[in-house]
Amino acid sequence: MFNAMEEFWPCDRFLFWSKTRTLMHSYAAVFRHFWTLENTLVGFMFNELIWCGQEEESGFDFDSCPEWSACGDHPVFSLWRQASQKFAEMACGNITVLLNGSIADAFNRKSMFGSVELDSLNPQRVDHVNIKVVTNLEGPNTKATAVRPSVRLRARCVLMEQPEFGGLERKRRRRKCLVISGVVLLLLVAVVLVLALVLTLGRSSGGIKSTFLERCQKFEDLNCQNLWDVFQQAYINRDPCNVPGDAYDPFIKALSFKPKCNRMMFWSKTKDLVHSFTQKRDCFVTVEDVPLGAILNDLTWCGKQGSNETFTTGCPGWSECDNNPVRSYWNRASAAFADAACGDVSAMLSGSIITPFSPGSVFESIEVKRLRSPNVKRMNVVLVIEENAVTNCTNASLDNLQKALAVGISYGCKEVTKAQINKCSSDLEIACGACW
């Protein structure tokens, strides 16, 4: 599959990137001079897709797959690692790298570029590495590479001087560069405009702020404009990889979350199912059903040092750094939701994975550890069983869950089919207590 890429790729057009996904793809989509891995056959086919299999099953599983950072050899990560390596091995001539100058580590050795692509560049094929660091609305700024230690690549990989080889090919490239230099200049001017447009659209005005306020106003007794102002103070004018969870404490305090005793539902690897159920039936509430989670559900945001703006593009992904604004918020919000738990609580877990009580999940690493007796009396696990179920209530990880509960909190587990949950969601005649 990877060998099919090589014959279509001209030298001098390879573009690599790290933490500049939206900007890079916006540019590549409009101006077809540079090409990225996502423009190859493999990259185009699998871009944005998630898939996996399960032991002893022949079909695909699209609902219970490990997250990007959950393990090093899951199907999606393995494919992109192999594709990235192949793409870098194919690179030739002058290559370009687009890095994000809005974060402390523009060049991160743990990124796909830093850990795979950089090491796979062939010195006998690559003549020169052009590093572009996006620092502001003026677009890519190569000067940033001289003052930021984080983007100083290893000397052997910045191929400024190489032994003489392939002389005819080298001369051909030089002539070609002279011919197209005028076109490239025009393209650079155009990309500045594109990047400026994308960054402008990524700001808060008319975007995340309006969504925030619209969602907030659906709840009573909330001063939504004040909440927005308090929320922004957690991350604006800060390195987007250095926003700790406690930065959101004033915002969470201002929300004045009121607990729903005996109705609080936690979940892990069952996001779509549990929310489909809670949206149709007023039986349980998840963190995403209360202001704490509903206002910011599925949103992306960040700030950057020296700016009081809120951005929705160019932000670090969930696993790119531990203290990014979105991850820190959900960790803190999940902790606050668990702190407020009272009475009997429930947890909807997936029976389609080997470890329903998944190590490293928010439920395992944060929420369970915050449940306290006597506020919480019992934990009821709803283990969702489907045709591809690989476990049941006797699973060893669920034993670990029971042991992790604070002294005084009792435990129970029921195996419930997905069909049964869906039936209860749509049939209002079924009492909440009879759903499982």
C-alpha cells in the first residue's frame, strides 16, 4: 500500500508539519505547490478515520477503539507512523517544515515529525530543510528558528551542505527554481492572506463566544457574560501547553453546580450511547448534561502568550501536551462532577473491550478517586454488552474498580445489552428503574 505513493511525487514539494494542521491544510488545499502526507493516496483515504478490531472478531469496531495516546501500537497510530516514515523516506530536494510558533515547544521530539519523519529523511535525497515557524498574522517566519532553541534541529538533519552527488539533477533543480521564483513569491504573498484569514476566523468573535453564550442561556440563573469573562482568564495570554487544571477553578466556582443525588452517571468508552440515553430520558445526568460540561462540550479553544484573544485553530491536540486548555478543563470539570456526587452513582462501561475499567481513562484516573463516602453510598456499573462483547461483570478490571472505591461505597454490576438501553431510551412507558 505504501509503495504506491512514490511514483507520483516530484522533488522540492514535500511539506511536513507539526501542530499546524489547520493552517497547513488550508494552504495546501488552495495552492497545490506543496504536498503533504494527507495528499497522498494513503493519507487521503485514511485521514480523520478511526478503526480497530477485536480479538476473535472478523469485523471492524468503530466505537471502542483506543485513543491516540492510549497505546503505542493501535491500528490508527501504527498506520500513520508507517505512512509518515514512508513519506519522509520519499522526500527529495528542498523540503519545507511548518511549525507552530505559538507554543513553547515548536519542535517537539515526541511529535510524529520529531520522532519519525525527521529520522527518516535520507541525506542522499534531501538537499535542504526549510523551517517555517508561524508566529503571527504575518504568517510563516523563518527568523524564529534562529532565536528559539526548541526548533534547532539536529545538525545532521539540517542538510545545508552535502557532498557533490547527482550533479545533473542538482543543476536541473537550480534552473527550475530560477524559472518559478516569481511564481513562488506570489504564492508566499497569497499564503500570508490565507493564514491571516484562517487565524481571524479562528478567533472568539462570532465563533466560540457565541456558542458559549447560546448554550449558557439555556440554563437558569447563570450570568453568562460574566462566566465567559471568567472562563477566558484561565488561558488567554498563556502558553497553550501550560494551562493547569486549577486555572479553571474560578470559572467552576462561578457555575455553582448543584448535584443530582442518585442520578449522576459516569461513563467510559460509551460516549454516544450514554448521551443518547440521557438526552431522551430524564433518568440520569452526565457531566455533559449540566452547565459544567454542556456549555463547552466538543469545543476547542486556546490562547497564546502576548494575546488576549481566544483561538479555535492552531491549538494543541488532546495528547500533544498534558496541560493544554481543553484537556486541563475536562480533567478539572470531571473532578468537580465527581466531588459533587451523592447517593447511588452509576457508570456505563463498554463490554466490547478487554478492560472496561480502562487504565488512564478519565473515569479511572480522576473520577473514581474523587468519590467519597458517606456522600456516595453505592457504585452501580452498567456493562454494555453487544454481539462482539469480550467481557462480563467478572472481568478483572472491574475487580480493580471495586477495590479502588473508597471504604464505605458498595458495588454492583449488571450486564445490559445495547438494544435494551436503546429500547428504554425511546419507550417512555418504561420506568427508569426498569431500564436495567
